[in-house]
Amino acid sequence: MTQRDELVRFLKNARARIKPADVGLPDSDRRRTVGLRREEVAALTGMSVTWYTWFEQGRDVQLSAAMLEGLSKTFLLNPQEREFLFALAQHRPPPLAVPPDEVIHPITQHMLDGLNIPAQVITEDWTVIGWNRIVTKIFRDYAGRPASERNLFKILMLDERYRKNPEGFREMARRLTARFKWDYSRTTRIDVFDAIIQEMLKKSKTFEEFWYESEIVAHFEDVHTVNTSGFGDITVQHSSYAIEEAPGQRLILFVPVDDVSRERLAQVVLSES
């Protein structure tokens, strides 16, 4: 028994257990096939009958993540079955299936407010949904912006303040785009990401250049210097962390890297007291 044999068995069993009425098809006592026909599966999933037939027969064909998602919906798979299908077909976990959390949890906001360093939370598509007052003081005030204007990726790529050092901006843009490409490969909200990508291709030649390169970054860390009004330059290192109870959300922490930056950041915190 190979994994391909197990995939064939799984697909046949999944097809056999679905009643036509379960997926909006007319049912009839004269049907010879138990469950769905292959051509019905293909039509519901949006692929050719030949392609699905070959896939179910265990031939060496590869389905995209979108097609596997379509099969998961056609077969009404539960989360464990969906993951099983992806593991057998692509030898990797499926993209995040849980609907993304687009509202920050109160306990997470409470934690942000208790920190003495800048911290913010972004969603899967990089929309900022939570921040503390230190972020407002040294970066920007998100409160006055609608959600459509709080996409951190677009802000960093398009805001002129980050272009003062052309060489530094290109390096930042290269790595940001490589990370955004990684997030795109894992999302189930393809339409949301596609809209951002199309907008950025129109607005940024730098993004266009790096988007069509092959570099991918799974975890993005960087050091940059922020010029703060009244406190001078503060150099921070940032890194992001998944929030366990909120799939799709990431916590970004900014930590000062030297004594001068720590002292100036402390002055910012005191000014907020």
C-alpha cells in the first residue's frame, strides 16, 4: 500500500458517500452510481472530467491548491479530511482554512497597552488592527485611518518617508515583497491578496521588479531607524509572532537595539504617561 493507493481509496470513498442532493443535484432512483459520478465531481469542482479521472485513478498528475480546495468543498470534507487530502496529494499541510480574525481580541489589546515598546497586530493580509500608543507616537496614528488605508505592506512600500535612503528602501522592499509572496502562497483569501498585488503592480515599479523574482522569505526580521519628533533617531529591531488564539493574526514587536535608542524610547514612554 502506497500513499497514492491511499489517495485513490480516499477519493473513491469520498465520492461514494456524497448524495447528489447534498450538493444541489437532482437525485433519482435510476442512478447506477453510488454517490456522485466523476463528471459531476469535475463539474462541481471546475476541472475537466479527464483530469479528475486520472487523479482518482492514481496517475501522476498534480492538482493545484485551488483545485484541492474545490474537491474539499465538493466532498464536504471536515478539517481533518481536508488536511489528509492535501497531505496525500501535495505532501504538505493545506493553506490556513480557519476564517481570519479581523478584530483584535481584548486580551491582546490589553497586552499591547501594557508593553513599554512599540507593538502592533496585523491580519493575514497585513491590515493593522491593533497597536499601542507608543506606535502612534513614533510611527503613525492608525486611529484616523479607515481599514482600507491601514495595510502595512502598502504603507511601507508607498510612503515617501521610507524612500529617503534609496538603497535602504530597495533592500527593505525586496525582503517585504519576498515575505508577502510567502503569505500569498498560504492564504485562502486569494481575491484579497490579488487585489493588493494588482494595485501594487500599478503603483510601484519597485514592487513589480521584486514580485517577479523568485525570492521567498518565511520569516521577516529587520533593523531600521525612526526619526521621532522631539526625541531624535531611535533604532529598533522588529520581529513578528503568530497569535495562537487568533489564526491569521501576527504580533509585531519593536525592540531598541542600543543604549541611546533605549533611553530615547523610554522618554517617549514617559511622555505618554
